[in-house]
Amino acid sequence: MPTLIGHHDVKDRDHWLASPKREELFGPLGITNIRTFVDPQNPNHVAVLMDVPDMDTFQAAMQSEGAAEAMAFDGVLPETLVILVEA
């Protein structure tokens, strides 16, 4: 099962950290071990690490309206999103 790291900028770090949207979007996909990180030098730069059982399902979910809505709710600046896959 690959581990992913997604990092991006957000409008409000505290709102992003408190949001239930990550679990709501990724939980039903079987994604586990979701952990959040913040950049101590740039409080609006954050990351999420997770174990993804099915990359095709994850990629399809990230293109969905649900993902766009979750990112908008969370204040994610989508143009800053970078996803790294464990090598």
C-alpha cells in the first residue's frame, strides 16, 4: 500500500487542521493513517500523509466535485497542491 504526501498552501491553518473533510473524503476510500503537518516557517503551508490502498480510486476521487468542494471548504489553494508517492 503506497504512502502519499500531499503538500499545499491554505488560507487558514487552524481551520484546515480542525476540518473533518479529509476523513469524510478519504475514509470511504479505505485511506488510512491520515496525518497532518504544518510548516513552522510558513504557517499556511501544510501537508497530509496517508496510506492509499488503490491509487486509481484516489486519483479519480481527487478529480471529483467532492474533492473540489472539500478543498474549497478547507481553504486549500489548489494551484499549490503537490502530491508525492512513496518510492
